[in-house]
Amino acid sequence: MKKGISKRTAAFLAVLQHLAAAGLAFLLVLLFAGQTVILPSARGNVSYDLYESDRSRAYEDSLLFNNILGNNIATVARFVAIRSQIETAGSYDGEKQVDVTAYVNRGTTLPGDYITGIYSVANLLKWAQNGFDYETRVMSPEQSSRFLSDSTIYTRIINNAVSGGMNSYLNAQIEGNTETRVASPYEINQEEGMTGLEEYAFFNEPEIESGSEEHSVLVNRYRTVDGYNIEDIVSNWNDYQALCSNVVEAAQDMNNNYEEYQSLREYYQEDSSCLRYYIVRSIGGRKEVYTNVTSLANEPNAEKIQNYFKDLTRHLYLCPYDLSYETDSLIKEETIRAIFKQYSYAYPDQIRIFIGVDLDAQVTDDFLAGRDSSAHYLPSLSLMHLMIGLFAAGYLFLLVLRILFAGRSYGWKIDRMPTELILLLWLILLGAAGLGFYRLVIYNYDLLGQQSTYLQAGCAAAGSIVIDCVLCLGLLTLIRKGKASRLWADSWIRRIGLAIRASFLFTVQHTNLAVATWLPYLTLVVANLAAVYLLQLPGVIGAFIVDLIVGSLVYHIRMRRREIVEGIERIRDGERGYQIDVTHLHGENRRLALSVNQIGEGIEKAVNTSMQDERLKTDLITNVSHDIKTPLTSIINYVDLLKREDIDNPKAQDYIRILDEKSQRLKHLTEDLVEASKISSGNIELSLTRLNYVEFIHQTIGEFYEKFEEKGLTPVFKPTEEPVFIMADPHYLWRVFENLFGNAAKYAMENTRIYMDLIPEEADHEGIRTVAFSMRNVSKNELNVSPQELTERFIRGDKARTGEGSGLGLSIAQSLTRAQDGEMSITIDGDIFKVTLWFAIDEGQ
Amino acid sequence: MAEEKKIGILVCDDDREIVDAIEIYLEQDGFTVYKAYNGEEAYRIIKKGGIDLAILDVMMPKLDGIHLTMKIREISSIPIIILSAKSQDSDKILGLNVGADDYIPKPFNPLELVARVKSNLRRYRELGNLKEAPQDGHIYQAGGLSINDDTKEVRVEGEPVKLTPIEYQILLLLVQNKGRVYSIEQIYENIWNEDAVGAENTVAVHIRHIREKIEINPREPRYVKVVWGVGYKVDAE
């Protein structure tokens, strides 16, 4: 494999891939859009499928053509059914009479005697268009009977001449085929053969309705052709309401049909449609012709009509009565029968249907639009398939390429995310993008319509880029993780698994701890729950007692643990030999206590050893010092003797002076060395006495007066107002101050002031007040050392270690201060050297 | 001090050079020096007599200074000064306990040694005479220090010392009340007859000046001693 690709190339590949995805989506949308066409037809836009097989056929033989034809036949069947309701002799007839009850029940069978009103078509249409008004009237039974007719007018079909069902709407349409009969309520009752119970109810009705009642009354805008109002036809309220609703329904149906009739008549005119139809029906000997071929409207010669249709591009002929069907189209007989059966109220068996299509007509309709569409889309299909294949292949190639190149660098931020999180985010993003794609491209499919196929395809292309980006982002991230072997390493499942495994291992390895902790606890919990659940109140009490015992046990163990903690704290605070009493400790606590005791012993031993070492060191230093002192005594004495000799040579005098100085220095050094080692090993005996600190400091200042004066140093001491007493060993305290003052005398800049304060401090938490003595002076030399270094042996302000001191002064002072339960600290601020001593104030006496 | 007879001083140290150096200093002051280089030798010399004071080193071959002191004390009560490189307090105490009169740590200042020798001799002589100079109303004595209040003369080991009037008064106060500790405040009020406010240093400085004048080693004063945190005093012997 190659060593990866440049960022630029990678980006280029990504862009290529997205473009391929876009192209693919674009073509696919075009392909799918091309497989359906939306054609404007009689009843709005209709979507038709395009069939690959149609490519080898002539349009008039295509499935598309036949689908269009089928839809048109269905529309014509309905159209003619409506025409039959509204027209007489091929044109609209407002005076045509409509038996409202028969009309409303045109799909079913009428009863033998029915109550109806005959209205003219025009009146019904107008009534429906103007709306139906109702009045609410309160009527007493007397008023009711006065309002309603005395008797009911029944209509009855005389002769069921028309084939296709008894008492059908078609029979009612035959003129003079109905008769009316007026019947009194009683008569009706007898005829209808009501049972006794119903009789009883019927006759009692007036009594029940003894009071006035509200009735909804339809305002009679129009009368029947016989001049009746609705209430004139019926004698009771039930029949009245039924008839009213029939009138309203008939009028509204009629009106709807009329609107449809108008648009369809327009659409199917001979000069605006390729479709030709000729339907003739016979009802009770009356022959009605419905056609859009003007020339055939009054053609009596059936042969001629048949020939006319046979000459059209395609035609079909159906006559249910003769059981004959012929066509040169692909429409099947049962299809056409099923269509016409829906409108059986309009089509009796005695009917002949001719339908044809003339594709040579100079019009614009769905047939010709369909021909254009198929001509437009079908030829490019194979090319489209090829291109889709190419784009798909290109897309896949690029995707594989990017997958191969992915992961050469693992280190993007996104790659660090847990695998499941990436998956989750990826799926969410994909879902969002897919949903957006669906809403934009597929859901809006119909709205965008035929003309916007390219727009739609463009949207799909854009959308697919987004989807592809999201897809690649997630996919490549996962692949990079996979290549870096991080897929599993970064997964939450693995972490959870590891945690479970770790806790399992821990449990196994520390069975004692786990069992000792969890088992009793869980047992207690389960026991508690079981007791409470099973034994109710006694269980609660029992559980409470047990819990109390367990609680005190735990408390007891905790208390013992506390003793151990206290023991540890005592050892920490310096009580090294402290041993925890283990006699009443058990189990874990006992082990813990024993361990602590051993640690304490170990510390004790270690401290003793180190103290012994320190003592040995001190002894060594002391002994060596002794051995130095004896010869030093001779040196000092003879140098002194030399000084007394009369030596004229100035050089010799100078040498003697140097010898004198250095021997004196050596003397100081050995003295300080012994003292320092003695103090640091704790090898001194203190006798603490109560002394006046202020007085003491004054005395010290007095002692050092000359030394300070020599260097032009002025001590400025600010004492407390009241005397302050401290417990200290006077001799060693003097040694502390001697060292501090001596230090100041040696190292303070000449002709400066040395400031000293004595300040009592607030009582600490134990109620002990301390007093702080601080001394500040300006150093002669640069202080390039830390305060700690200054108190370390043999370190001095001037690192070069020249001059008078031994470098032990501050160390001695600090050690002595601590030996007397005081504290000493040094701070250095630029050239300001400050030393502070704290001692507890002795408030006694 | 006019001496008819030369005073004999025994110097014993295993370090010959030290013995020789001490001899030089002591002879300069007119003492007769007997030298010994180990304990037994020293003991023999002392047994012969004619020794008025012994300076002994502690660490010596054959017989060390401590045991030698104990042996000398069996036959003589002459002043014994112990020289030692061991400067620890315990050594000092041990030496003084077994009968030594003074203790000088090595390395020592030769002049201090001579002064100690003189001081010890004077004390021994006074004790031997069993007569101190009469302590009348005008002459006060504390060890080698004497103050004649009539002549306002101060002498240390017979040598006159010049003090300023204030110094004189302070020293007089302390010597007149030997053994008593005076605080700075008390001294001030006694001498200046006014309240000591902010004058504490003055007294301390005067004390220091006095010591510079009358003490051989002001760091370890013999006469005017500091009682730290309390005050100053002159020891009553």
C-alpha cells in the first residue's frame, strides 16, 4: 500500500465522490419521474405509469394508452349517467321531472308504496343552490293535524318493464308508470299489518303528545309539479321528516351532479377530445341517445354508427342485452362491465355503448399528452440506465478508494470519541439527513409536478450530497478507528466489560473483603425485607431489633477503630513508643493495631539509631576539637610572644598580625563547632528559669554596645510597655542573642540602624500567648542565599566564607532557641535581614 | 605588691611548648616557674615544697590532672588552676569539685592566665593571713577589686583603674551591696535619682564600660556579673 495521500488529493477524492452521489441521485429521480407521467384529464391531473414494454409498441397499443382509455371510459360512464338524469333528447331539460324518493334510492329498490314528491330538475337545482331553510314551530296536536294533510299520498310503480330489478329507479322514470293513492292513517296501519303492541303505541300517541311539541319544518321554496307542498303529501310527522330529507338529499345530489355535468360536457365535446362515445338506451320503449358525435345524434342506421367507430383509431362496443362485446383495444369486457355496473340505475340491459378514440383529432387532451410524454421519456431510458450504472460504479470506486486511504493519520478529535457515541451521532445525523431528503424530494413529489422534474432531481442531488457527506463522515471515522485498532478499544461496551471484569476479579481476589462486606449487608437487607414482607408488624419489630444489634456492633467496631486512629495520631505527634492496647481488639482491627504498633516500634528504633549516630558524630567532633585545641594553644601563645618581641621588620610584623588573627579565628571556629554539634545532638542540659525578657534584651544591647559602636551601628529597640516574662535558660538564651547580635555586628552595613521590636501576639488555640522578638538590619553584602541555608551549618551570608565568623552562629541560635521551646525564623527581603524569635509568655506569678 | 621571696609556680603539661610559653609569661611577672611534663613529675616537685600555685593540664600521661589534683589536695592546699582542652561544663565542674580553684579552657589568653594566677594567689594569701583588709566605711573590697570611697580610687589586683563618675557610682553601688542583684531600673533610680524611662540601655552600656575597664576577660567577668533577665551584681566571696 502506498504511504497515504496528501490532504489535497483526499479532499479532491471526497468532492468527486459527493459529485458522483449527486449525479446518481439526480439520474435516479429523473428515472423514477420518467416512469410516471402526470396527465391533465377530465377530472384533474392523473398519474400514469410508463412501461418499458410499451417501447416496442405503437402508442395506441400501449399500456399507457389503454390506461388512459380505461379512465376515460369510467368518466364517460358517469357523465352519461348524469346526463340521463338531467337531459331530455340530448340537452339540458329544466322541466324534467324527478321523483325525489326514487332518485335518492336509485341504487336500491323502492318499496311497493312509497311517499314521494315530483319536482322539476330546475327547481331542485335552484333550491339546492339557494339553500334549505328550516323553521321551528311549536304545534299542538290539533295544529299539527291542521298543518299536515289528513291523508298520505302513496306512489306505486305500475309496471316493472325495465329489466334490471323490481321497483327500480329506472322504472320510476318511465312516464305514466306510477300511480298515486290517498290513504287515511288507519288504512295505512291495517295495510302495513302492525302488531297489537305497535297499534297500542300508535293509538296512544296523541295522548302522549297531548301537549304542544316542537317541529322542524322545511320552508317550501318550490312545490311539486302537481302543486303540492311537502306537508300536503303526508299525514304524520315521521313521513314528513322522511320526505323532507329525501327532497333535500335529491336536490343536493342533483346539484353536485350538475356541476360535474357541466365540466365533463365541456371536456368531452367533439372538438376538444379524442374520445368519441355513443350510448343508446331504451326505457319502456323510449330510446335515448347520448353521444358527443353530433353527426350521429340522430342517425337511425346502426350499421353506420358501428362503422363510424370502427374507423376510429381504437374503439369498443358493448351491448349487455345481446351479451356482445367487441374492441380492438386492450380493454377487457369485465372491466367495462364493472364500470357500467356502478351506474346500473342509469343503464338498463337494453343499452348499446360505443366508445372510440380518434388520435388524429386536432385537440389537446390526456390521450395526446400521454403520447407526447411516452415519446419524450421512453427513448432515453436505456441511456439513463447506463449513466446510472456508471455513476454508481464511480461512486463505489471512490468510496472504496477513500476507505483504503482512510486512517493513515489517526489523531483527529472526532476519532477519540467512544465508538458507540460516534455510531449514535452518525445514525442521528443520517436519520436527520434522510428525513430532510424525504421531506424535500420524495414527499413533495406530487406538489413539484411534472414540469419540475429537473428541479426535483436537483434537490435530490443536493440532498444526496448532504447525506453522502454525513455517511462518509461517520463511515470513515469508524474505519479510521478500525484501522487504528481503536474501534473496540474506544467502545463503551469494552469499558463496561472491563469494569465488570475488574470488579469480578476484585471480588475473586478479595473474596474475604467482598464477602465480609457485602454478604452480611445483603443478608441483612434481604432478611429485613423478607421479615417485613412476610411477618408484617412482628417482622418490622424483629427487623428493628436485629438492625439495632447490628448497628451497635458496627458502632463498637468503629469505636475500636477510633482508638487505633488515636494511637496513630499519638505516634505521629512524637509519642514514638506508644503502643495500642490490642487485648480487646479482634479481627481486622487487631491486625491493624498490631501493624501500627510494629510501625511505631520501627520508628522508635530508627529514631534511636539516628540519635545514637548523632551522638557519635558529636563525640567525634568534640574529640577532634580537643586535639586541635592543644596545638592551637601553643600557636596562640607563641604568636603573642612574637608580638612582644621587638621586631623592626614591618613585613614580619604584618605576618605576625595575620597569624594572630587567623589563630584567633581558628579558636572561635573550634569553640563554635563543638557547641553546635553539642546542641544539635541535644547534648545540653537546660535549667529553665523565669526571666524578664525586656530587661534581658536591654542587657544584651548593652553588652554589644561597643561592638555596634565600632561599626557605627545604632540599635533601636522598641520594648513592650509592660515587662514580659519567659521561661528560658539565661545562659543559653544569652548564647542565642550573642550569636544574633554578633551576626548583626559582623554583617550589618556600617553606619545603619538595627531595629528591634518585642511584640506580644494573640493567644493561640491552646490559650498560649507568645512574644515575638524581631531584629532587622541591612546586610553589608548581597544576601544571595535562602533563609534555610543561613541556618544550616557552615553557611554564611557571604558564601565565600571569609571574614570573622564560623558560619555556625545562626544555626546555634536556632538550635538553642528550639531547645528552649522557642522558634526562630529568618526572612530575607532584598538586603533586609530579619530574624524573629518566638517564646511563650510565662503569665505565672 | 612588694615580694621579698620569689613565688614558685608549678606548670605541668605534656605539651612542652605550652609549658615553655607559660613560663615566659609568668617569669615576666617575676614568678619562679617549675616545669613538669607529666603528673608524677609534678607531684614529686610539689612534694619537695616551695610551690605556691600549680597550673595543671587535665590530659596528661601517667597521672592526669584530675587525679593529680586529688593527690595534691592530700598534702597541700595551694591554689590549683586546671588547664583543659575540654571546655564542657561537666569537666569544669569535675575539676572544681576535686579541689581545683580555677579552671581555664584551652586555648587561653596568656594575659588572662597570668591575671588568674595573681588573683588566686591573692585570695590564697588573704585566706592564709586570715585577715582581710578592714572593711571600714570608706574602703570596699570584692575579691581583687577595692574601692576607696574617700579618694574615689578603684584598684583591681592593686592596679588603679580610671572610671567616670557614673561608672564609679554604679560600681560602688554594686560593691557596697555585694551579692545583691540590681535591676537596670533600680540602678538607674539609685544613681540618677529619677524614673528610668527609656534609659535602660544607658545602664547596660555603663556596666559594659565598667567591665571593659576592670575585667581581664569581659566576656567572662569575675567582678560585675550579669544575671540575665534580672540585673547585675557583684559576687560576695
